[in-house]
Amino acid sequence: MVLFEMLQIIFQAHLEVRKMRLLVKEGDRFNCVATFGGVYESDDNLQEIAHFVKNIKDIKDVRSLSACLHEGVQEYDYLIPMVHNDSLLAFVVIGDVYSNTDMLSYELNFIETLLNVVIVALENKKLVKEHLQRELFQRDLKLATEIQKMLMPTHFQKDSSVEVGALYIPNQEISGDYFDFIRLNDHEFMWCIADVSGKGIAAALIMASLQANIRARVSTERDLIKIVCNLNQILIRNTNGDYFITLFLAKYNDKNRQISYINAGHNPPVLWMDGKATQLATGTTILGAFEDLPFINSECLTLQSNSLIFNYTDGLVESADEDVFISYNQLIECIKSNQYLPVDELNLNILKDIRTSQNANMDSDDITLFTLKIF
């Protein structure tokens, strides 16, 4: 770097210093960024010097090393530290200084001032770089958020067989929650709800991949077991077991009024039918944990008219930051008291009821509510 080269020239040509090491803090260690004179130390020896300097108490000003017994610095005459907000950002050790006594104090102060100017310049450059990186990240995050919103269905056309509504509240700008509604033909449709482990961009990317694979698969395949097994294999191949997905996938035929579903470790949706609640829990384990799913089952049920299926992610019933955990019976009471509302109002009211009853924001995680009324 030009600044370091200029420092080196000033030390050698104008201040008559014959040996110098400049170490700058980068992360958790000090790196030697400028050096000349003497026998060059190994990096381990330089880190020993840095360790010694870091442990000097109240290090703020230039100090002589002539009486220092530490082996690493015995070859040097003076230590010039650069301290900002009680944090050691850099330091210089110099040796073989050929200045007369009258000039030495002035030159050491000059070196200290010069070093401060250089380090401040480097800190400013670092801050500008970090600011630009934050701006780029925020721009990319905004774009990712918009793309994710495009992947989520926002409008559901009500027809004679079903009314569908969803409430989606990401904890951050983007999330790992996913839901979808796919019309297969005039008499059949599929839907799913899923939750990817973790948060942020990585979870959102996996969610986007899940959405693409589900939509591609259901276009040619109707067997839920084959679809779920295929999704598990894709997840294992793409993430090497580092991420997991809970998934509920279902298919409904309005001719025979039958629903078939598989629950892969997801919070069991609630089927509210004829005044009774049933958990839709049959299926398999979470996806991504096993290369081959250890077991998998599907269940088929016949629905009566005016049945309601309430799907949700765990953010609705768990808020760990607020130490709130909603029981199954509490959730059933919320569904029961709002069952006759249109699905969008039902979703809003259930979330509102839980927040009010618990005096909590319920914002520790992403929240997705996805409700279907089967007529």
C-alpha cells in the first residue's frame, strides 16, 4: 500500500531509523504491513511481539524498550502505539535510531503523529468500504425480498368447492416459511406448507428451491409418497444434511371429496369438521435428515361439507424470546371461536387472539397461517 511505502521512506531517509516493524490489527490478530532492517522475524515471533504489546497496561504513549526484558522486543529501542477508544489498532517498534538526544523526543512525537494520520486514513477507508458493502447487501436483500414475495401466492380465487386464505409474516426481510396452492385440474388441487431450518438468505434460497421442485414435480406426478421422497433426495444432495425442512403436502378431489396427505415432521394442520378437531399428523420424518426416509405413510380422508383445514408454522405457537408456547387445546379454542369467519379474517383473528391472550408480539420467528374451507 502506498501509505505504508511512504512511511517506510520517511522512517529510513528522514528520521534515520534503521529497523522498523509496523503491525496493524486485522480481526483478532496483528499483521506486519511494513518492515525494514535487521534480521526479519518469523510470523510467530511477530505475533509474540504483538501479544506482549497487547498486554501492556495503559499503553497510550511512546515508551522506551531499553529496559524491557522480553526477548521479542530486546532488538528494538522504542514502541509507538496507536490507540483509539481504548483499543490498540496498530503499533510500531523501531531500533537503531541515530538521532541526537535533542532531536529524539521531537522525532518520536512526529512518528506518533504520522502513524495516527495513517491509521485514521485506513480506518476511514475501512468504514467507507463497509458502508458500501452494507449498501450492496441491503440492495441485494431488497431484491431477494421482492423475488420471494413473487414466489408466494397472494390472491386465491374463490370457487364453489374451496375458499383459501393466507397470512404470511416474515421475521426478517426474507424467511424460510413457504406455502403454496396449486390447481391440478377442474376437480383437483394440491397445497403445501413448509418451514426451512434457520433464517435469512440461506433459508430463503432453500425455500425457493423447494418451491421450484414441488411445482415441477406435481406437473407430472400425483403420487404424494413419490413426490416427498424425491424432495428429500434433492435436499440431501443440495445441502449435504446441513438444512432440514418440515413439510405438509395434501391433495383434494372435489368429486369424491377425498383428501390425501403426508406430514413430514410439520406442525400438524387442524381439520375442523362437524364440530370436532383432528390433527393431520400421518406421514414421515423431517426432510433432509436421512438419505432414505426411514418410513413414510399417507392418509386418505373423506371430508364433509363446510370443513375447515388450518395450516400453520411454528412461529404462531412458539415465541421463545418471550417464553410463550401455545398448547394444542388453546389453538383449537381460537379456531373454534373464529370458524365462521371468512378465511382471511379468520387468520388475522387467530393471530390477534393469541397475541392478546399472551400479551406477546409473537415475533421470534416467521409466521404463516394458511386456511382452506371446503364447501
